[in-house]
Amino acid sequence: MGLFDKLKNLVSRKEEVKDKEEKETIENYEEGLKKTRDDVISKLNILGIKYTKVSEEYFEELESILIMADIGVNTVMKFMDKLRDRVKHENITDTNYLKEVIVDELLVIYVEGESLSDKININPNGPTVILMVGVNGVGKTTTIGKLAYKYKEEGKSVMLIAGDTFRAGAVPQLKIWAERTNSEFYGTDESDAASVIFEGLKKAKEDNIDIVLIDTAGRLQNKVNLMKELEKINKVIGMHVEGAPHETLLVIDAATGQNGIMQAKAFKEITNITGVVLTKLDGTAKGGIVLAIKEEVNLPVKFIGLGEKMTDLKPFDIENYIYALFKDVI
């Protein structure tokens, strides 16, 4: 069964979904990706009316639509080559049918090649340490708070460690999130981030904490300094907890589009990023950045922000994502 058929089944099944959480997740995806869907699908529909038969003019306009959705120029060019190839070999002439092929091929962009896990690597022997990185202003601290809420709701004990000792206000801001989510907190006036994290992890182990979320400074202007700091932090974490950090998640604001891709490339150069959290997807029509991150940076998206509520940070699911983008053409 192709993806398009799976998604048709999902559309027909949606009304029959009994599990409240699953239904809410599907609705979150639908609502959170509305701006991208309305923008891309309305243009696709107009294109289908303008051109009933596949032509080079159709391809050129489709290419522009996908680039505007911030899928990324390189990704779009590769995608268009594959699409042209399928059209030629399968003798596709109807633009209405071609929509189905487009949906299928967009999924292939994400799932082909190296298998990337969107699951969080949980440590079975002690605390799971998740290091959060990203430039200032992308919603990193808020994301940490939402992750804390998620794990607390799952019955886990959580500690937030204020490793951003550079930005004024970062420590008290994280402490507020710890209070809101009823999580443990460790932060001091100490200016050395590695020292704060060292003491915080020591306390986390003493208190048998399940999940440790560590904030870090978001300055990318001087990559050498940040790299040295992250190397020191990683060394300290590894000394305390074997195999840690178990995840290093890069937080990117989806609205920044290709600038977010550049951030991902820069951070990947200086530390071992294991996954991406995309925030503010609900506020932008640039939802195609999910595909660009996989294709251009080869990092899995692990969580997406689909709104402002605590519950609006969702584990990433590629089928829900493609469904939410293309449900109006299925």
C-alpha cells in the first residue's frame, strides 16, 4: 500500500479513532500545520485548474511553490528530477493524479536513505540526560518547560539544570518553568556552565531523577568559544552518567526557514546533535523545513511545536505530518 492510500485510510479512519490522545494528536497536527497547508494546497489546487495536463510550465510553477514552502532549493531540485522521471516512465499526463505522486515522493524524501530515529534514547540505568542547544530567541527555554511537563505527565521525575550562565535572566526564567511543571531545579550564580551542570547532575543522581533537561547558552557568533564550552559540558556529563548526554537536541524556530537550516549545519559542526525540535510551526507557512532538515542536514526531527499550550509540543510523526499537509487533496 502506497502512502497516498494509507493517508486516504487515515482520513476515513479519523472519525472512528476512539483513543482520545491519538485523536487530539491528529487534530494538533491539522491545526498546527494549517498555515502551511492553506498556502501550499491552495497554490497546488490553482495549479491543477490552470494546467490539466502535465507540462514544463506546470513543473516550473510547482518548483516555485515548494521552494516557497521552505523545503529548500537543493531538496526541491532533487525532488523535481525524481518527479519528472516518474512522469516520463509512468506516462503520467493528468495533473490531478500527479498530486498523489507528489505526496508519495515527499514522504520518500524523509524516509529514504539512512534510517533516522525520531524516538528519544532513554537510559535504562539511571537518569536520561537531554542537552538542549540553540541560538537565543528560538524558544529553547519554553521547549524545556514543555518537555518537563510531558515527562511529568508520564509519571517521571524531572530536573531542569540552568546551564545558560551567559544570558541575563536565563536562570530565573528556567526556575519559573521548573515551578510551573513541579520539576526539580538546579541553578546558581556560578558563571562556569560546566561547574553548574556538574553539581546539578550530582544532585540529580542523589535524588534518583529520571529525566534531566539541561539548558545551554545560545550564542553562535563565536563558534570556537561555544564549541569549547560544549566539549567541556559533554565531558562533565559523561563523567557523571555513562553514555550521557543521551540526546543533544537542537531547537530551531520554524519561521526562520533557511536560516534555521544554517543554524543546524553550524551546530552540527561543533557538537554531536542527535535530533531537532522545531518550534512555532503553527505560526508559519514554512512547514516544508521538516523535509529540508532531513535532506540537507540528515538530522531527525524529534519534536514539533504546534501551539502555545503545554500540550502542543508533540513527538514528530512523519505520516501525521504529511497527512496534515495534504489532507485537503486526499
